[in-house]
Amino acid sequence: MVKVTISGIRGVVGEELDLREVARFCGNFARMMRGGACVLGRDTRPSGEAMAGAAAAALAAGGMDVMDLGVAPTPAVFFEARRRGVGVAVTASHNPVSWNGLKFVAGGRGADHAMMRRISDGNGGGASPCGYHTVALSEYVEEAAGTIGRIDGEPSVLVDAGGGAAAGTAPRLLRAIGCRVESIPDDVPRPDPTAGGLERLAAGSREYDMGVAFDMDGDRMVLVVDGEVQQPDVTLGLGVAAAMERGHRDFVLSADTSVLVERYIVERGGTVLRCPVGEANVVGAMEGCGAGAGGEGSSGGFILGEFNWCRDGMLAAGLLASMVPGGGMRQALREVTGSAIVRERVRGGASSLPGVLERVERISSEVDCTDGVRGIIDEDTWVLVRASNTEDIVRVSAEAADMVRCRELVSQMSEAVRGRV
């Protein structure tokens, strides 16, 4: 069954998701938007070209003028959609290469629950005259470089794009702001940098100020410093530090983000609002409370609202590089690292959460069921059990002052999901 959530539409190609489904979803979206311009981009999955073709045909048939970026990172699609109308990214982001999917963009942000229901069910508007399909170029690199600004000192960056859509865009952006950039050959696809597979980047990064790895569509980024792969929360934490240098004080963080990131903000006079996991949830909360920046710890997904209403790993890489010359990156790095964080995937669904709730309540001082079950145990320790937005699994996450305690919490909750305690 195709998975339809605020993270978009995803499925295994040829099993759950085929070209007819792609055309149906995109046709529904086009009719709902009632014409106008639609930016289209895709990542580098083998199924991407055919799916993008089906998407373009359905969008044009539904009355939209399709501006096709070809292979393009999701942040570029969001950026152009914010400027020109709406957008569709053909990607399954960090999911395995056998998967693919669709992300819909309207009003500069990803579709919310209500819009996704309409796209899925087909409760859109009436038919419009057929639109056209044309090749388009993105101004993402130039505009992102202008937002970051020119960097003195030529910081050095090693890039591992994992065979994804960021392979051309990320190095161009980093060079445009004054970095010295080298890239690791993209011969082996690596969809999710948070899941490992960064040995070449870790080994090579010792000769550079920083190494960065991206997922297939360029919205996730993982940082490597001195050969050490950093937790994804560190990417978000350093993005927050850069945003605070630029005057931002109000932030939205997902429920699974490290307490060290929140502490960094609060100790400098900022405010933090926690929200459910999911890019659309973070963006919606940012708009609701007027926060200028935020993101998700688990994905290393930093969002700077003044530029883009989505996780933008390439922009984050540029902002981190801008902190290198004055030593700001390493200073902030010391403050957002140090605790243990473990995240695991467990077979199961939302039906397992009531049993988990009882277990979490027994060990927590505070329990929040806004997004799954989140227990706050003490100021340094929490555990979160929630159904995934992107796969048919349950995600179990925990943070503690030491790894033994952290793994113990994850083990206990994983067993509860499986119904063994």
C-alpha cells in the first residue's frame, strides 16, 4: 500500500507505486490548484525519469504549466515553487533506492494533512485547459549564496552527495560562497547518510575543515569533522548557532531533537517550541508562532524560513562553512555534542503505542502524546516512540547522559513495541 503522509507519497516502485498512481496523484493536485505554474524536479533514482515524465503529463493535462528542472535537489524545487507558484519533487528522500515518491509544494511549503487527503482522494477542482511542459533553470545556487554571503579564508569542504541530486548543486553553492571544495566520486548510491556508509568521507575529511554528506534529494545533511561522523542533531544545532549569529531568537524543534540544541538556544536568550516530527509540522509551527528557524534532530534537517520552507542540507552546509574562519563552528560544536542519542526502527504500527504508554508513564516525570509517546525522564533524558511518517515501522529514540542508559531505554521500548513486556 502506498504511504500517504505529510512527508508526501512513498512506495516501492512496481509493487506499491506505479506510473498510474503517479499520474492520479499529480492529476488530483493539478485540478486542486486550478492551473498556474508548477515546478517539477527529481532525484537520481533509476525510476525517477519515468515517474517525472508521468507527473509532467498529468500536471499539464490538469491545466498546469510545468517548469521542469530535471535532476534537482528538493530544496531547489521548494525554493522555485515559493517564487513561481507550486511544485512537485519526485523523490523518496532517504528511503532505499527501490522506493520513490512525490512531495507536493504549495504556498512555499509542503502539503499538510488536509491537502494530502485531497490529493489522495481526488477531491480537487474541475478540469482546466491543458498546460504546457518546458525545461527550466533554477536560481537556487545564486540566491542561497546571496543569503549566506561571501566567506573569507577559503574554508575547505569535502562533499559526499551519495549519488544523489546534490552532487552538482552543493559543490557549486559552496564554491560560490568562497569554499575550496572536493567531491567523493558518486559511484555507489547511498540514500540515507544518517544510517552510515560514510567511511570514505570520514577518512578523507581529516585534510579538510569539514566534510558533508547528503541524502538522495539533498534535504538531509550529516557533518564530519576531524574524521568523526557527527550525530544529525549536530547539523541542526550548528544551523541554529548560525541562525542566532544572524539575529534569530525564536526556534521550533521536533520532538526528537537533542536537549543540547534546546539548551544552546535558551542559554542565549532564545525561545523553543517543540512540535511533532515531520518537516510540514515544523514549518507549520514556525509560521504559527513567528519563529525564523527550526528543524528536526533525527534528520539533521535545518530550516531557515527567510530562504526556504523546507529542510535544506545544502544551505546548512554553506552556513556551517561560514562559521569556520572565526572558529565559531568548533565552539558551537563543543556545546551541541556530548550526550548519547540512539534511534532504532522496529517492526510495528500505531496500534502498539497504548502498551508503550503505560511503560513510559512508569519511568517518566512528564509524558506528551502529541506525537506518539514521549517521556521526559529528567533534564538530560527522554524517550520517544512514534509511528514513522515515511515507512511502515515504529521509530524508537532516546537521549541520555551516557550510552549505556540510552541503549537500555531504547531496548525497553523496542520490546514494548513488540508486545514482549
